[in-house]
Amino acid sequence: MANNLLKGKRGIIFGALDENSIAWKTALKVKEEGGSFTLTNAPIAMRMGKINELAKMCNAEVIPADATSEEDLNNLFVKSMEVLGGKLDFVLHSIGMSPNVRKGRTYGDLNYEWFLKTLDISGVSFHKVLQTAEKTDAMNEWGSILALTYIAAQRTYPDYSDMAQAKAVLESIARSYGQRFAKLKKVRVNTISQSPTKTTAGSGISGFDVFYDFAQMMSPLGNASAEDCANYIVAMFSDFTRMVTMQNLMHDGGFSSTGITQDLIDRLTK
């Protein structure tokens, strides 16, 4: 049931690939709650995905942008304000990619050029988004900027590889830029640490299905779905969370606070 939580609010949503992605679910939910937005992704991701279908569903304009390119980002923010008719109230950064993971390089045999690409795409790009938002004076006061992250930034998980370092960088940027943007424009900056989610990108990680089942057993509420995450993002974009900033918000059904569960004990004692 819609509550018009984002009525009159404008923004940008990065990273909607297909109907399984959190950014896709978020776009639909933001539209339902009265928000308007532009959609963006890197040109290569746009060719692989279905973003134009989503744009039609949401009556949104697609503006291609490589999130590692300052020039592309500047064009994105300036054009978004033109298209939407004013400054922005929300931005979702839902971006992550590791060439090392995609090409099967183990953590003890990383290609360092690819490692730097991982850091740039999955972590430093968030700083570039925030800096561009500041330089273009794109954000309204009390706006909300979010990035998606994962608990591997704090704990080690097999096969997550150099993405763990990228997410740690991302979370640190949220704290540092969150302090700056709060003082400048009362803009809040947060990250959401989501459960393992059956997105196209997530499912491509080796051993994902096994870990998804493990997290399900370790989470008292179960794994948070992409739809649940979209709802949380809408809440964080709304005026009900105006005093929340510089936080890494765990959205994982209790996984991050659980030592062991009876479900796991039962499984291991069979």
C-alpha cells in the first residue's frame, strides 16, 4: 500500500540491471511512493540489462553514465536536474564489480590492475558521485544519499575477494563525506549492508547458493529480500529518517548480531 512517502521528491537511481536487482525494485517502489527520478548505468551494463523496460514502467529518463568518469557524472547530475525540474532529494548508488572475481582469479593471485578497477568501480565511484553532487549543487537540504554494501567489509568470506576491500572503502567514504555534506547542506549519507540477495550479480559469485542457505539459517528473521531492501531504501529517502547519517545500516534479518542458531546446530549434528 502506497503512502506517498516520497511525493514531490526527485532523485537518481544507479545500477538497475534487470528485474532481480535491488535498484530495479527500488525504482518501482520510489515511483509507487510518489517520487520521480532518472535512471543511470554504465553503457556496457545497459547493453546487458533491461533498463529501458524499467524506464517505460516508471516514466523515467535514462541517462548513461560511467560512475568512474567525473565528466559523465557531471553531465548526469546537471541533466537530471533539468529533466526533473529542480534539485535532487535522493540518490541510490547500487554499483559493484570485480574483474578478478568475474575472471576467477584467486585472492592470492590478484591482477593488481583489475584490483584498482574493483576499487574504482565499487568504492571510489561513491566519492565521485558525492563530490559531483556537491560541485553541481544538486542536492536539496535534508536530501538522502545511499550506497549498498555487504558485511564482507568487516568480516572475511570465501570468494568475495577484492570486493571486500572495495566495500570497506565505500563505507569509510560514507562516514567522511557524510560529515562534510551534513555540515554543508544537511544532506545525509549512509550505507545499507544487505543480506546475500539473489540478484544477477550476487548469484554469479562462486558458492553463492550455499552461503545464501547458511545466512538464512543464521538470520532469525531470514534473509532480507530485494523487495525488503527497496522498502528500507524508501524509508531512508523519506523525511522520517532525517537525523540518520554516517551510518552503516545492517539490513540482514539479524545475521550480523547472531553467534549461532538452533537451525545451524541441528544441521551440523545430523
